[in-house]
Amino acid sequence: MESILGYPLTALLVATLATEAAAPLAFGDPAHTPPPPAHAIGFPSRDANLDALPGFQDPPPGYGQVPFWWWTGDPLDEERLTWQLEELHKKGISGVQVNYAHEDSPGWPTYAAEPPIFSDAWWRIWGRIADECRRRGMGIGLSTYTLDWPQGNNLFRQLFYSKPELNALALQPPSCQRLKGGQTASVAAPTNLIAARAYRVEGGLLQRGGVDVTPFARDGVVRWTAPAEGEWEVCVFRAEPQPNTINPLLAGVGETVVRDFYQRFQEATPNKSHEGLNYFFNDELHIGAGMQVWNTDFAAEFEKRKGYDVFEVLPALWGDIGPVTPKARMDFADVRMALMEERYFEPIYRWHASRGLIFACDSGGRGLRPDEFGDYFRATRWYSAPGHDTPGGHADLIKGKVSSSIASLYRRPRVWLEGYHSLGWGATPERLMQATRENFLYGCTLLNLHGLYYTTHGSFWEWAPPCYHFRMPYWEHMGVFLKYFDRLSYLLSQGAFVCDVAIVYPVAPFEAGLDGKTATQAAFDTGRALMAAGVNFEFVDAESLARAKVRDGRLEAADSSYRALIFPAMEAVRWPSLQKAGAFAEAGGLVLGVGALPFASDRAGRDDRELDALVTATFAGKNRLAKPADVPPVILGAFMPETRSDKPVRSLHRKVGPRHVYMVMDAPKNSTVEFRATGRAELWDPWTGATRPLRVLGETATGTKVEMPLEDYEAQIVVFSPGAALRAEAQSSKLKAQIPVEGDWEFELQPTMDNRYGDFRLPVTEKIIGPEARIFRHALETGDTTTFGEPDFDDSRWERVTHGFGPQFWLLGPLPSEAPEVELAKLASINPRLAVTVAGREYRWRPYRFSWRMGLEGDPGHQGWHGLKKNVTDHFLCLGKPSGALNETKYEPEPAGSHYYLWTSATVAGETTARIVASARREGEKPHASEVLTPAAVFLNGARIEDPEKAVTLRAGANPLLVHYDRAGRGYFVLKRQGSGSKPSQRTPLAMTWFDDSWVIPFDVHAGARPAELFRFTAPPGFRAMTVTAKGNVEAWADGQPMRATGGGRFEAATSFPRAAVVALRVVPQTGVSGAAVFPDPIRLECGRGLTTPGDWSKTGALECYSGGAWYRKTVTLTSEQARGEVSLDLGKVVATAEVRVNDQIAGIRVAPPWRVDISKQIKPGENRIEVLVFNTLANHYLTLPTRYRGELASGLLGPVTIQTTGRTIP
């Protein structure tokens, strides 16, 4: 093809080269990035001679996990912080990043902290902890999450936003007046006027150019008379200051932020150095004033960079001014972004880089919004660890590829993975392992587990839980998980990413105002289709394309080298991008268009014959594809991908020193994968750091075929080193024997819940919380109950109740209309079997339970974002249909009716004067989302109380009480002895006000009677004693045998029970206490060694609430033949982690499947002692807490357990 639309092809290529030479490509060029200081940790090497094996086997500092450390919830204590830091250090954690949470009130202000952030006391703590980090070789940084948000009185408002000279300026839509020739315009000139201009109008559109009429602004008005001919429009432009913002285009603004924020951390360290600092972070950064941010020198900078006056085209930001419109918008965006980079992002980046500190981010769009900040790629390249979050235990291909592409093309050292907030307290390392492997496959290299809480405040403070660290039962085993990713973090950070396919990151359509959403969807869907087909890829930005070189039919950008370049439905494109694509296509490269092709650019806008010609030359007809799904077949037909198998496998390829490193997933065990590499093939094991040769099935014209040794859900690290291929022996799959390990195992609990700081329960009464009975089967004693203590007694129809909660009212309703309340008020007691007829329909009373401490079970009232926030509402009455509201449950009208009756009794020893305290909307009270319950009628001793504000008289004994509500909602109703005044001076943590108020008269649903309360639960194996706190007299049995009371609420069994035992309790309660309210605290259980079989311990009685560890022990006998060769122990299934010991030697720790441990070196002929220590999650503990993040309860060694032997000899 010699010409396109009359343009010689050679002329197009000459134009390409000329434009490339003239473009200001040096700015942001990764080739100009200075190397890190010698002391910097966690910075990889791109040395072509790097030997990565020693670093893989024993990773150097800086490649460990870095958690978010939430310093919210309780006053900071230096010793507590130091204790936590040491726990982290023991597990090899590289550093910590301090975060502050936000309220859910308007503006989402940062939660008040003690001491206040940046106060003298706070800086003293920071300096101490930074020094503790320095001594441990760790780093500490601060995230600006909530601190730099523009709403509320947050830290950045105090430091920056409150200063008008730093506030952003935002262009406002111009005030315009259209006029004909000879007419005079009169347009208001505001005080913040930046320009006034008159534009010629043709065909209804403003035309580029115009006349500056700013000098005609006098006395607040622009008056200008148009020439005699033609149509004109006068536009007045203004830039409004934006309160509570910072202007990222302001000269020196980045240095100001460094001086008044980042540098202060260095000055606060004991030696005023950066030692001990690291891992600063921008989370959901808020800056500027949107896409039309302005600065006083913007016009001058625009003309200097673009060669024309911005006011000639400024109306294009709000409307069409003809073919130049896309160019004008893209030029404006380019200058805005360049100023933002130069003046805001780059100075902050360089402060960190010069000190060798990792500076990371998780922006609000997470790379999914290419137009965030104007150009997400250009903004995010100024972080040394571009990053994102992946909530809920999932991996995210697109987020990972955007972040890792930025790091790759700009040679940033790391890719930050903020992992798994909101997964819940049932989060297991198995789930984390799968998600993190995938995220690393997508390019992440620095693991940041979201949850590390300074406090959980009696299990009542959460922030998108869980906390993955020292509170989790499996923390003792977590070092194995963390070391696995230390090794992967090191290995996959070194060298350079290798892929053949680049997808243009579609910023240009947003800048031009041309359907950026469609382009974005096409880009991301194309990436997903490629990865599903086994083809890895990279997103490439316009500047990297402009810098790229075409060499030997490839497109080389930074360390990347592409065979294919894809434009995803981009109606607009940067001219240098298209030029480079044209040169690449001319050199034989594969250039694909998916959907719409470009028809506008920053060269001349739209209707550009030169652009159209280059598009035609670049995109051959067969390479114009309709949809993303059409891309993989074209790619796979053009060249072999990095890996190829019978079915697609996902893979990551890096060139590390002289080696080719592949991370492969989805390849089944013993399957064949062809790698586009040759040499000595080895499997590198991140669990141990060990390497072993792989079985090579042969070399092909394109690479090497290898037999894959692991399961398809595992990450297989295949490394090709220079040298001849090693011929490993075929993996024999023959099983010499599979021996079931059946029957009983010894079972012994190992508690882990360390409550020294009140993390799990307040007030602190015990340091370690072990097994407890919190949930019971319950019934009232009626008739003969002599057999209720027997283990085989059928309690399946008994109600299931939780300690502390008991019936306080009998509830009737909802009813469609009022009941015969006068008759109801005369009731001296309630028989729930007797119906009440209302409007011809029968209704029955049912118990309404609550705890005087915790309120309604499962509903502590309004909390805050992302979980519990230490709040227990006084509003324990909740009537209506539950529905969702902002961080609480809202009670709405029910279809069945809006009338409710609550019956109870106030039982007192002698005549008592009392007053009613009932909820009502009051000024100054923060209401819940629900309507406030206010009684429609109150009856005491059968008589209606006409004025509830007046004191009432209670007679000695039972005083029946009936309360009628005529609406759904939330509230409280309390009786207090007359004379009670202010609230109690001493408050129990996490309790309603009424709990500590000795003037409150308890409700008594039994009206003075004291029927015995019967309870049953199943104790764990090895049960021998328990301690019961009860409001009443207690008798106890275990498996039908009486237990002996030894004082202080402690009951002992005559002998310990090897198997799970049924414990029965008979309680004669105090007056006014019923149901499980007789047990204000859990029953503490003492257990020794017992017997069990593998299975889910959460389904075996009291252990459903047990979070901790348990030992399973068994002696097995093997013959000499069985003990010879390779022997492994397969645990079947475990939740959550397992440590295996054989004959007093640790054989291995498993935190994810396969749950198989090689025990060849520990096993012997004859008797062998096998011990398995299993830890579960905190979900079980949270079963009786009102969290929304509980998770799965399954726990323990689930099995089936087998011993497997093969005929292979151990090397």
C-alpha cells in the first residue's frame, strides 16, 4: 500500500518520527528514575546477572506483609502498642501502616482519637513506636485515609484546607450572551473573573479564536459592542474558590504538604531521621476540584506548553465548538494533568524515593476509572507501590493488571495489595491463600492485610473485619502463610514482567468527552477474555506508547516488549499513540481494534483527514474486531502464548536475572504445560524455599514441555535456569497403601483468646478465655423432670437461648386493631397457650426477651461503618418489621397491624413509689432510624395510668403491668424507684444505662412465682468441672450424675468424662429473673484430655462458641513395609490450620490444602504417636455477639484421615 487517502505512507511515518522527537517525553520517563538509596529495603533488582535463589530461600528485609494498624477505638497505650509490635515482628512482618477510621455522621469525620492526632502527646507516642520499629528493622507509616478527606474537621483541614490561599479554584460554566452584529452585550462581571471573550458564531456553534473583551469589564459589568456583521457570543469566565480543598495545580503545593505533613514524621523520630519510617499511604485520596480545576497561571502554562491561548477554545469544556472540540478538551486535560504531576504528586513522591521509603496508594476508583484525577495512570505512577484493594476474600484481575502495569512501565518497585476487608471473622488462611495467589498472578507483590486492630474493645469494635493477626486463633501458624508470600513477594518483584499483549488504557476518550465508559468496558472485558484464554497482558498508557520503540517487529516500552497492541473502542486517541501504532503495524506488529475506531485526537480534533488516513493504515480490515471475545482467537492464531496446555492455564512470566520465572495456576497434577522457554526446569517451593527438578517431556520449536507436579488450585513456580535440561524421573502415582486412620482420637483443648487488654470481653476478669457454655436448651420445670439430666433425654423441642437474655415481657401483636385492653390489664399472669381474639382472629402471647446489659439480642442499636462501634443502645424495645438502615436495623410497620401489647409484672418486697421512664423524641437526643416508641396506654394493677409522668404506687408483691403501643418503632420502658436521679457514676463497659442503675425495678414475667428453670448443653470431651455465675440456686448434673458444688459457683464432676457429656442445670431463680438471664456470664468449662472422632466441633454443643485450638492425638502401628519409603499423612479437610507432629517431631504446618504432610522422616515401624494441633477462626466466638461479619463456624480436623505410602525411596 503506497498511499492512504492521498497521503504517501512514507510521509505518515516521517510525521510520526518528527512528532516523537518533538514531544516532551522526558517528563516521567522511567529511564530517569534515580536508583533507591543503598539502605532502602524491599526494592527489587533488575540486574541481568541477579541470582534470585538465595533471596527466594531466605528473603531479605522488606518483603514481608505490611498490615493496616487501626489506632482507633481506645486510648493509645505505648506498652500495649509495643507488645503488639513485637507479636508482629515475631512473624516476620516488615512494617505497619497506621490508619484512622471515620464516623458515619455527615462529612464522615475521623473518629476522635486519644491522644488527638498530631498533638504533642501523639507525637511522643509516634516517636517511641517509630524507634521500636527501627530497632526491629521494621517501618511505620501513616495512611491519609479520612485525614485528607474534604468533609468534616479532619487533619488536613487543620493543616491545609482551612487556608484560603491553598484552596482549589474550579472553573464555572461561563455566563454568556448571544448578540447580532452591532448589538451591545451586557454581562455581569464577577469579582473572580478570569477572562471575558467574544466568539464568532457560525452554524449555531461558537468558533475557535474570539476577541479578548476583558478590558471592557467596568463597574461589575462587561459591555461590548459586536462588529456590524455576523453573530457573536460574549462569555464571562470565572473560577470559584472551593472551601475545604487543596489546589494540586498551585506552585509549591507538593512541597507544602511535604513540609507540614510528611517531614514532621521524620522530625518526630528520636534521631530525626527516616529510620523506622516506611509505608506511607494515600487511601481514597481527595484533591482538587474535579476535571475543571484552575490556577492563576494556568493560561500562561497552557500557552507555553500548547502554543496557543486557552481562552480561544475554553468554551469547548462545556459544549461543542466544532471539529477542534476534542483537541481543545484533550489539550486542557493534558496541561491540567502535567501541572498536577509536577506540583503535587512528584514532590511528594521524590521525598519518599530519596529516603528509600515505600509510598503506596489505594485510590477511590482502584484503576477501574481511567479518568480518576484526570488520568489515573499519570497520577498513580508517582507512587513507588501503585495499589488497590480486593475486598471479601477475592482476587481482582483488572485492578491487579492496572496497578502492576503502572509499576512495570514506570519501574516502580512494588505493587500494593490491600487484602480482604469485610471477609468476616470466619476468614481462613485457605481462603486468603487462594485469593492472594491469584492476586500475585495478576501482578501484586506487597501483601497488606487490611485488619490489624489496636483494640477490639470487648469484641465490640470492628472496622470491616476481621483482624487477621494476633487475635486469630491460628496466629501461631500464620508465620507459615506469611513466609510463603515473603518468598513470592521477593521473587515476583525482581526483574521484569514479560508479556506479548498490550491493551491501551482508555483515558483519551474521557478527556475528549467521547464515550469513555464504553472504551473502559471494552478494555477490561478484553483483558478478562485474554486471561481466561491463557494469555497474559498489560495495560499501556499514552505516554509509554509515545516513548516506545519499534524494534524487530516488537513494540518496546520500558522493560516490556509486545507483539500485539489493542485499542478498546476508543473514539478518541492521543496522536502519538496512533502514530506509534501505525509504525508498529508497518513493522509487522499486530494492531487490533475492538469496537469503535478512533475518529478524534489531540492533533486536530475530529474530521481530520490525516487521522483518518493513519487509522486506515494501522487497522487492517481483519484486525477490526466487533467484541472482546473475538480477541483471544486472533492472538492465539498469531503466536504461541507464554504457556500452553490442553486447557487454558493462567500464568505470569518474569525475566529475573538470567532465569525465566513462571507462576502457573489451573494446571492439573501430572498435566503437560508447554513453556516458551528452555533450560534447566525446576519447581521452586514458596512453602520451604526448596527447589527440585521437573520432569521435562521434551523441547519443541517454541519451548519446553513440562509435567506439572501439583494440584490445579496451587501456584506452581516453574523456573528455567541456563543450562541443560535435567531429566527428572517420572512421578509415580502408584499408591502402595492407603491406611484409614479411624476411630477415636485423644482430644485436648488449647485456648488462645488472650484477654489481657480486654479485646474479647470487658470488664477484664480473666486473661485467657477458654471453653464456655453460652447457648443452652431451656424449658421451665413442669411436672416430673427427674430424667431431664440424662444424656439421652429428648430436649429437641426446648427453646435455644443465650446466656444473659431472658423473657422480660409477654408480647401480643402485631394486631390490626386495639385488643380488649381493659380485660388484658386485669390478667394476673399469662398463659401463652390461651388465645386472645381480636377482630375475629386468634392471637397468642409470646415471650419478649432482652438483657438488661446488652438489650435486644442481636441488635445493639446504631453502630457505624463496617461493624460494631462500642455502642449498646438503651432502646431495648423493638416492635415492627426489621429492615436495613444506615448501620442499624430499622423497625417499620407490619402488614398484620400496628398495635402491640406488652405484659409483665413489677414484683417488689414492700409498697414502693415508682416512676415510669419511657422513650419519646426529645430535643438533643440522637434518634434511631426507627420511629420512637411512646406508649399509647399504660395499665398498672388493672387500672389505666392517665398521667405517666406522675409517680405510681406499687403494692407489695406482683404488680401486673400492660403497655400498649400503636406503632412500630424502637424505644424503652422502665420502672424506677422514686427518688432516683442522675445516671450511675460507674458504668459497666458495653451495657445499657439501666444495667448499672440500682433504682431500676426488674420486670417479672412470672408475677412473683419462681418456677425452676431447666437448662442443658453438651460439654466438650474431657469435661471435669465448671464455674457458674447465676442469679439463683443451682443444681447440676453431667451425663445424669450429680456434680458437686465446691463454692464460688464451681461444680466438679465425680470423674472427668472422656467423651462429650450432657450437662443439665436446674436453677431456682431470684425474683424477676427468668430464662437464660439467670446466667449473666458464660459458664466457664474445665476440660482435660478426652476422646473424639474427626468432625466439625462447632456441631458438638458448647464448642460451637469456642475459638481456639485443639490437640488431636493418636497412636498408630505400621509394619516395616508400610513405614518404608515415602509416607504421608492426609488430614482430609481442616478448618482452619493444622500442625502435625509425629513421635514428638514437627513434620509440618498446613494453612491451606492440600492437607497432606510428608512424615517419612518421622515415622518408624511399630507404634507411632501422631499429634495434630488445629486452630479455628474467631467466627465461633462471635456467634453470641451482634456482628454482621461472623462467617462460617466449621472448625477442627474434619477428616477423613489416612496414611498414604508409596514404593518410592526417600532420597
